[in-house]
Amino acid sequence: MADEYDVVIVGAGFAGLYMLYRVRQLGLKAHVVERAGDVGGTWYWNRYVGARCDVESVDYSYSFSDELQQEWQWTERFPAQPEILRYIQHVADRFDLRRDISFNTEVRSAHFDDSRSRWVLTTEDSRTLIGRYCVMATGGLSTPARPDFAGLDTFGGDWYQTSLWPHEGVDFSGKRVGVIGTGSSGIQCIPEIAKQAAHLTVFQRTPNFTLPARNAPLEPDALAEFKRGYAEHRAAARKTKGGIKTRSAGGSALAVSAEQRKAAFDEHWARGGNGITSLFDDLMVDEGANQLVADYVRDQIKSIVKDPDVAALLSPTDHPLGAKRICLDTGYYDTYNRDNVELVNLRARPIASIDENGIVLSEGRVDLDVIVFATGFDALTGALLAMDIRGSRGTPLAEAWSSGPRTYLGLTVAGFPNMFTLAGAGTPAPLTNVVASIEQQVDWVSDCLAWMKEHGIARVEADGAAQDAWVEHVFAAAEKTLMMRASSWYLGANIPGKPRVFMPYVGGLDGFDAILQDVAHDGYRGLAMT
Ligand code: N01
């Protein structure tokens, strides 16, 4: 027998949990379906050694409950994965959310039944859930990508994927370890594995820009002082592009003297953390300005890494700084000064296969006991397209999105009535502090549901023309920046065969907020409501 709800939510990460909290407040009966064994989303799965958020803990947390943000005590400037997971578990318990969540339950299909105007979801264990509304809170980086390396099944050692890390952890001591991938995940785990392993070989295809996090404990007194101004801090953060207050000298990087520029970059490098591209207004739109900050980071690499050939290999030259997500690290470049660490340049010697004893390169081989794949995700569309989602008249989402994701405001899809997608393509979420984006989007969707209830409306669907205009706007906005100049997951470039479309909205959390508010005040312009 099917279970019937007002709202079925897929995913119990930051987005799904807050969505459940909000729709309960509207008096709607809701249920969350989650494939993991507990809440947490990305922080449930990505338990690799060194996993840490690149947004500061006081920002990477919910703002909807002042009691919650006042009482929860973060212990570090940049929270490590176990602490974030504890926080999300605390939120689930504090707001009694678990009673409306089915864990270990993977959604196979979601079909819109036109005759009843209901979403019918089926799960891997053959359950059926029916909802008037379906909210996809499935995460932008939740479908791991592991390229099909020939011969992996013959490997005699152990192998792991950062995004599917064993709960009991991995002991690398005394082992010869290889890490494939130097994105955020690789860059975070490499220094930690190097400390434990007998020998570490890093297999790098493309270097990434990474900045020192300068993580540090949060002193209780300083945290208490900060919390006195929490409301103002959150309000100011919401008025920024990234959902995080940044320091900006403003103006053009080209308009100040070399000394002033260096002073600004030095100060940022010493302080640590993200936001370097906000230091001047043109770093993400002017190639010459970007070159200056990229050169600065390349100089830092040269000064840290003792072997000049290794420093050169670690220095990105194929994309503007910030056109791929900038990584934050703890001791990444220093790691290459260790005697037990070696860097293999896969551009010169690609991986041919994996055999019983290790990795076979086009020239030579590396014998290994353990391989770690830090090879990324099928981002933003992966989780949605992995399910069989069909809208009105049975149209598959895979067909509607065959040339890339098409949404109205990133939150609705024409032909898929009463379905909302959160923190995905067509929204600024992937480029922002995602928790701030999640709150913004969940609030908007909840307000829309409340408005529908109040006006006796049963069905909402993006208008095709409004969707076309939004897709065009998202694309045109990206074109004005340097974001298109990198083969990034923002563009789907990391997944063979995926349509190359710039998926996030570069208009910023603040710009997007203005649009969302305007659309709502205009009676949800662009949404057909019946
Ligand atoms: O994945 P990635 P990630 N052979 O796609 C390489 C968030 N995140 O998991 O660039 C060899 O960035 C690939 O090489 P190339 C954050 O938003 C946040 O690291 O394609 N190598 C690349 O080096 C981040 O941006 C945090 O040439 C192959 C790497 O694998 C996003 O998640 C922490 C290969 C993949 O890098 C994704 O980061 C972690 C192949 N066949 C993640 N295929 C924090 O909050 C792929 N690669 C700090």
C-alpha cells in the first residue's frame, strides 16, 4: 500500500532537513526519503581523512534558529567532517526530524500522475510514496564519479573513493599509497595520507589553485563575543554574492600600485580562507586582473615547494584562478617537500591500466598497496538523472535535459508540475556558501507552497517561455565572467559525454535573492498556477 503525503522530500542533507522543518510549520504532512543510514548528505559520505569544510563554521550552519546558533559550540574555524556531521545530527534530534525520515531507502523513480496530479515515488525496496509535491534535495555533489580504469578489478591491494569512505576509517601506516585526483578532496587528503603512509604517489592530471585555510581552534570567549552580533553578521552575509562576508579593497586590481596589490594579497594569504577573488572587483571578469592574482599564487607555490620542477607542475596555467572552485588546504604544497611523496604528471605519462600490483603508466609503473580515488562527482544533474523522473505526460527528465539542465530559477522545471529542485543547476548555490543558499531557496519554496495553500491552488509549473528566458539569462551572465574558461564540473566537463553547459547562476546569492523576491511579489511570475 502506498503512503500518501503532502510533500515527499528526497534527501536528508542540509537542504532536505530544513525543507522538512519548514513544510511542517505550514501544517503539511511530509516525509523524507534518504539512501544513507543517517542524516548529513555529503557529510555522511565524505569521511575521508582530512575532510573539512572550506567555509567557516559560523557561516556554514543554519541561521533559521537563533537558539540553535547561539547554543551550538563550534570548535574550529573550518569545521572537520565529524563535527559537521555531529551538528546535522544534533539539528535532526533538536527539531525531532527523524520521525519523518526513512533511511537506507533509495528512490528509484518519481513519476507525475496527471490524472490525480500526484507524484508517485518508488524505492529500491519496492515502497511507494505519493505526494502532492515532490522536493528534490538530492545535493549537487552527491553522485561520485570514478572513471573506468581498466584492470581495477585485478588490483591486489585495497582501494577507496573519497566520497564513499569507510566509516571505520583507513589505516595507511606502512603502506605504499597512490592518490588519483587533485581537486578539493585530493588536496585535503593528500597531506594527511602523506603523514601516515610509507610512501605516497600523487597522480595529477591538472593542478588546481589552493590557498592556505589557516584553520585554528575557536576560543570560547571569542566565539561568545562573535555570537553577540550573529544576527547582524547573517544579515550582512545574505547581502553578499557568496553568502559570506568578505573583505574587499574594491575597484580594479589594475588601478592600484603593485605594492598595494601585493599588500592585499599578502594579507589574505596570511589570514587564510576563501574570498581572494573578492579582493578587487574585476578579478573574475578581467583576464589581466585575474592574471595578477594567479601569478601571486604561483609565486607562493614556487617559494614553498623546494624542487622547481615539482613547483612548476603544481602551478595551474590552464584556467583563471577562481574559474574552478578554489581549494583550501592545510600544508598541501609543503607536502611535496617530504621525502616520502612523489608527484606523477599524468599529462606526460597517462594511466594505461591498473594491474594486480599497482598503476601502469604509459611509461613505467608504480607499485601500490592502496589506491585512493579523489576523482570528483557527476555534479548538479547526476543525482537527479540517476533516478527515473518523469513529468507530465510521462516525459523523462533525461529527455527534457538532454542538452543540459533547463530550469526556471533553478527551482522548477517546465513539464514537471509540483516538483521543486534545491541547490542545483540554475541557482547560485554551487558558487556560494551552500547552507546560505539552501536557506534562501527552501524559504522561497515554502513561501510559494504557503501562497498556493492560501489561494486554493493545487498545481504549479514553470512556464516554458519563462524557463527559456532564465536559461538564457544564466548562460549570458556566465559569459560575462571568466568562469567559462575552465574545464570544470560547473560545465560538466569532468564527465565524458555530459553536455557542456555552464550550470550555476553567477548572479550571486544577493542578486538571486532580489530576483526571487521580485518574482514572488509579482504573484510568482513565470509559474503557471491552477
Ligand atoms: O572533485 P574535482 P573533488 N584520471 O572534480 C581528477 C566540493 N568539495 O571531489 O582536473 C586522472 O574537483 C581530476 O583531474 P582533471 C568542492 O566544491 C568541497 O576534489 O579532470 N585524474 C581532478 O584533479 C569541489 O570543487 C570540499 O584533469 C582524474 C580530480 O580528479 C567539489 O566538491 C572538499 C581522472 C577531481 O577533482 C569537487 O571536488 C571536497 C582520470 N581519469 C570537495 N578523472 C570542501 O569543502 C578525474 N580526475 C573543502
